[in-house]
Amino acid sequence: MKIILKLIILILPASFILMFFLLLTEDDSIIGADYRQFALPQFNLEELDGSSFITSSDLGDTYIINVWASWCITCRVEHPYLMSLNKKGIPVIGLNYKDEENDALEWLSKFGNPYKKIIHDYKGTLALDLGVTGAPETFLVNNGKIIAHYQGEINESIWSQVFIPVIKEKELF
Amino acid sequence: MIIEISHFLSILSTGLFFLVGSFSLSTSNTPYTSNLISRTYSHAFLFLLSSFLIYIWLAITDNFSVQYIANHSNSALPIFYKISSIWSAHEGSMFLWIFFLALWGFIFNINIKNTEVLKPKTIGVISLIIVGFLLFLLITSNPFITILPIAPLNGADINPVLQDPALAIHPPTLYLGYVGFVIPFACSLAFLINGDPSAKWEQLVNKWSVSAWVFLTVGITLGSWWAYYELGWGGYWFWDPVENVALMPWLAATAFLHSLSVSIKSSQLRTWTILLSITVFSLSLFGAFIVRSGIIDSVHSFANDPQRGLYLLAFIAVIIAASLSLFILRFSLIKPSGNIKTFSKQSFISINNIFFGTLIFSVMLGVVYPLIYEYLYDQKISVGAPFYNAIFIPIVILASLFLFFSVDSKWSRSINFKIFTKPIVLSLIFSVIITFAIHFVFKTNNVAILLSIFVGLLVIIRYLIEVSISLIFKKYLNPFSAIAHFALGLLLVSISFNSLLSTERALNIKINEFEEYKDLTIYFKDIRVRKGSNFDAVKAEFNIKDKNGNSFDLSPEKRRYFTRGQITTETAIHVSPLKDIYLTIGDQLEDGSWIVNVQINFLIRWIWFSACLMAFAGIVLVSTNRKSNI
């Protein structure tokens, strides 16, 4: 058999294996994660139950803002994880996005309420200022500044890969 | 406590398999060593078998001190699903995979006489592969880890999409197919190691290879059917990366069986046959790697763990490097005897090898290209149906044409090839007429579909004529070849009709309203919340009437499972011989209407039937005693 043919037979699988080695050892960055820092926009919106108005000063120093809606299926998938965050004592602020008050309240009574406070953003104005593209999205806020942001469902693995490094670095919570 | 016994038994079997492997590859054959190797292998297998049976017993008896069982099973499950929960995630399914690998070796071991020259080395190669995978299991993905001292009272639950009979049997069947090709692989290596060109490894592995091919065919078909009705994908094939990694070994195995038949008959194409046997098994391992390294996101992928991926990759690299180097070193051994004559059966099959090689390479490219692209440019792209259609349609049409003309060819004889024999002309006339009829009746100008139907019909009619001839004149006809190729024709025609006629539409319907789609009137009767044992469901009720006055109810569901919060769609399908009416519900819109997806799928059952028919052909071959060829 010609040398070239022998080489091809060896090199073809070898190159595939090398490629998979590179792919496996690659440091994969997570799509949807965003670490740009910017100030939390000013807002003055009703709470979901309509009891009072909330501004950013009512929320504490460090917290999570979670954008959700009762029409959002992924939010329902994400919901148990938010419940567990709440249990761990991490303050989660809900940003109810373009949702009917009754639908949202019913949703919470059915599945449980993981939120410390819920901002009712019926027209999506705050969400617009935050640059939200859809629900769910999650922001980490510290001293009036957004320091981490994730588009899509958060779960244990996203939490530990996107948020935990920032939390550890700044020694939050 | 019992779990430790199971753990210990599998460690013990690892050691014994290692002894068998290293001993058989380092000694020369004597009746004494052959006996020893065979017996020790059987003992090692019995240890592994006991370990596996104990594990099943622990799953049945809800032993939640075992971490894996606690995470994937639940005391409320029926026994059937308690057992199938073992292969619902990475560790357990790997255990099953290895068990099947050893099982094939064991059945081979007790069926083949010890006097067979190639047996000891074959068993040796199989043992070493088992050792590699057992070490992988024990080191990186140990299913025997316990939660002690306090075991949970109940388990987490099985992934809901896996709580389905088709899925309980789909993975085992597929695994049996994948690992079954270890027999031809190990035999071809044994042949190369032994270095005796007269040893007939090809005859030895024929039925074993066909059996593995049958399992692979059935496994893929089951997966396709399951994705259709359980995952709510609504079609039979999606070119999903993990479907593709099952398709590649199947294509390679099909080419291998063809090539094997030539090598058995005339010891030609031996290079092809050995290379293909290596390819089939390497592609099976590659499938395991893709699914278990988390390199691709898919319904099938298990948890992402680069360490596992690296181990598997390294092991596969060793296997491929060893087998290919051996192949190149011993290349002089496999001298073909004489040239292949034009228009002989051999010539057609060698062309077939090239067609299949192209298909495999294209699928491989479709699987890896997005990965390379993402690595280099950090952007996601997807290679979808248009790419595969562009490659598969012309090649399959060409290959089927070659098949059609090859029916008349003879082994090793350059027959005076006549294009205008009666059967050929007859099939051509019928196929042309029917294709034109289809062109006018269904008013289609889609050349790809019409051509596929045309060649499909050619193959079907040609084989029908062949079968009638053989029945009338009592002429011998290879049943395997006839049934499998007839099934291929049927598959082509069914797929063509399916893509020609099937339609779907997302409708917005409110309760108590009618909606028309094609010749169907869909009435949305009711929607209600239903509580299952471990899920909440929204169940919609529809009544559907067609033009012929048939009326039936369909109730698609959306479920949300408590333990994992996972949402699944339960499709509702009305089955009739020629078409399926397939309903899934989506979300509710702001105006109160619901999104309902309606599909009319033509001949989709025929696609699976054709695939089963192919598998049946294989069963016919394995169960007949005649030394048949493809």
C-alpha cells in the first residue's frame, strides 16, 4: 500500500481525536452571561399587590433581581431553584414583567412565592431600562450597581458558574 | 452492605478480565491455553453478571443508600421503571453498556469451539476493551457510591420523559447493537495478530455481525418512534447530533455486512472489510463519547464532565491507534485474490462501499463542523436538514439505481450485462407509469421526491418480480437480501410520500370554538387541570371530524412533574393506516385562546414498518442454517 494511503488512514482519525481533545479542554464561557457593570436605573413602581410604591432605596444593599411573568413557561421551570435561593437567605426581588396582577398573584399562590418584594412592571419600563430581552433574566445588584447578569433560566450550574465567582470576589451575602 | 458486594464483584471481574486479556495476547495457542482463556473469561463474566443482578435487585428493593438509585428512582415507581431507572442516567447506563459488552463476549465464548484458531485472541481483545470501560466506570463514574450513614427515605424520581415503555427498551436495544460490533472488531484484530492469511475470520463473524445490526436497526427505530410520540417532536428524523452518532455506526455496519459477504464468497475486498469492522466499532465508541462527554447539548446528553470525556477520548484513541497500526503493519497479509470483474456482484458492492463511505463522512462533518466553528469563531451555527438532504438524496437515489441493476449480477462473473432484460424493462415501465400518475394526481414538480419515489418503486417491483420467479420456478433467492432491499424501497417511497404530503399548522383556538384545517374540523371541547401521581397536567379535549364523516376525540396534555419541575408535552395521535393526525398543545395566549399544533403525517408508520422489515430480514438470516450471503 502506498505510504500516502497509510498516512491518511492514520492522520484522519488522529486529527479528529486531537480536535475533540481541544474542544474538551476548552474553557467554555457561558452564553447569556454578562459582567458589564452599570448603575441600577432609577424607578418608582407599584408593588405587585398594589399596596405601595417601591424605589431602589427600599431594596437593601445586595440582592438578586429576577424578571418573571406568569405567562413564561421557563420561569416555571426556574421557579423551584428560586425557592431554594430564598431558603438559603439570598434576597430575591421579583420584577413582574408585562403581566396581569391577578394572573401573577394566582401563579404565586399556586407555586409558592420566592420573592422578598415584587415590582409590578406592567408596561415594562424598568425592564426596558435594564435592557431585558425576555423572561426570565436575572441580575445581581450591589450598592446600586448591576455586577452580573444572566439571560435565561438559572439553575444550580448557572448559579455556580456565573454568580458565585462574582459573589466570592466581592465577598457578598 | 449488599452494594459493597456488588462493587467488589465488579472490581474482581475487572482484574480477571485483565488477566484473560493480557494472557491471551501474550501466549501462543495451545489447546491448554485456549481452554484456560475460555474458562477464565466465563468466570469473569459470571462475577460481572452477579454484580449487575445484585444492582438490579437493589433498585427493585428501593435501596436508597445507593446514591445513584436514590437520585434516579423512587419507591412509587412500578417495578418495570425501577429497573429501567438504572439506565436513565450516565453511571447506570454505562454499567449496562459494559455488561452487554461482556455478554456478547460470553455468548461468543460458549458458542465457538475452543479449537477455533482465532478464538483466544478474540476473547483477549474483548477482555481488554471491557477492562478499559470497567476502569472508566469505577474511576470516573462509579454507580456504587453510597449515602451513609443516613440514607434518604425516598428517591428523587426518574426523568419523566423516560417513564415510557418504549424508552425503557430503546437504550438497551441500541446498546446491544453498538457493543455487538465488538465481535467482528475483535475477530478482525485477532486475524491480524495471528498473522495467518488462511484464517477465515469473515465466516466466523457473519451471523454475529448481522445480529448486532438487527439490534442497532431496531434500537434506532424505537428511538425515532419515541421522539415522535413522547418528546412531541412530530417527525421521524431530525438530524439531531445524537441521532447522527447512531446513524453513523449503522451506515458503517450496513456497508460492512455487504463487504463481508464479498470477502466470504471470494476473499476479495478484504481490506475494505477489515477497515470497515474497525470503523463500525470506532464509531460506536465515538457515539458513547459524544453522549457522555457533554460536548453536545441534546436530549440524550448526560451531565457535563470533561474528565469523563478526556478518559473516554484517550481510551478510544488507544483502541483506534492500536487497531489501525496493526492493520498497516499486517497489510501484506490481506492480499486480494485477483481483480474484481466488471459487472460482477463484487463490483457493485465495492461501489456501494464508496457510497456508504461518503454518507458516513458527510454525517461526521455535519456533527463536528458546528463544534469546530464554535471553537474557532465562538459563534453557534447549526447544520440541519438542508445539508443532509443535499447529500443523502442524490447518493441514496444513485445507490438504489445501482442496487436495481445489481440484482441480475453474478458472483465473480463478468456477465454480459444486458440492460433490457424482461424484469428490468417491466419494473421500469411500471415505475415510470406510477411516478407519472403521482406527478399528476398530487400535482407536484418536486424532482427530488419524484425521483426518490421512482427508484423506490424500481427496487420494490424488481424484488417482487424476483420473489415471484423464485416461487414459481423454485429458484434459490437469498431471503435476507430480498427482504432487506425490498424494505429499503418501501422506506424510500414512504419517506418521499411523507415529505410530499405531510403538513402542519399552529392554530389559535378558544374553548367551544371550531377551527378548520385541511379537511378537518377541529372542535375545542374543554380544557381542565388534572392531577397525576407525580405531576400536574393541563388536559385539552378536542373533537375532530373529517370529510368522510369520521369523528374522534383527541386529548393532548402538558405535564409539569413535581420533583424536577420539568414540563413535558403529551401528544395525542389518531392513527390510521395511511396517516396520523397529531395534536400537541402549547401556551395560552392573552386573549384566552390556546396554541394548538396540528400535524397530518402521511405514511409515517410505514417508515418504521420498513425499518422493522429490514431488521426482520436480519433475523431471517440469523435463524436459517444455510450459509447465506447478502
